Amino acid sequence: MSRKSNRWIVVTVTAACAVAAAACSRAAPEAVSPVSGLAAITPPGVRPVSSVVWATNRDVISLDPIFGLGYPEYTAESLMCESLLRQAPDGSLEPGLATVSNPSPTRLVLTLRPGVRFWDGHPVTSADVTG
């Protein structure tokens, strides 16, 4: 390798180090919260509506959760069916249709809230949940 090309390598490496040092010396941007300003739950409706339209990237194939294969099914099911537990914006679990306790490291107990009913008015039982 010639002396000229060695100088070129030294100059290139030096310039790259200077650019990297300048980039590293800038103040870090302030951390932005991924949940700041998000609504944890929307307020309940105040009057009946004749219809609701929800946009998805394709038609819903099935409302049976076992056949829920993507965004449209997940969207429809989450809008029509309340879950036993909810995930809060910070990632923690909150009660949904049930409360949760953890009496031991290998045991999780879900207790249905009193008064939980299906759309037709029949009470939800533990057999419905575990069925």
C-alpha cells in the first residue's frame, strides 16, 4: 500500500471519528411517554344510535374467537365482548368482568363480578367462562 493511500485512510477514519463524536456530544432528546395523553377508556354514550360503522382492512371472516385470524376479527370481538381482565395503558392488569388474585406463585384466581350479564340478560357464570 502506498503512503498516499495510507494518508487517505487516516484522514477518512479521523473524519468519521469527528462526525461520531459530534453526534454523541449532543444532548439526548427528552423521553416521550408512549401513553401520555391517551384516553384509558372512552366515555359511555348518552343516547342510542341507529348504526355504527367501523373501518377494517377487510371483511370479518367470523365472530367465533377460535377463527379470529387478524385485525378485523380482533377489532369486532373487542368491541362486542368484554374481557375478564383489562390491560391498563401502563401494562398492569385491571378488573374487567372479573377481579384477579394471586394466592400463590402457581395459582391465579379470577372471580366474576356480581351482576355480570349476557346481552340477553342471563347471568354470566363461571361455567360460561371456563366452558
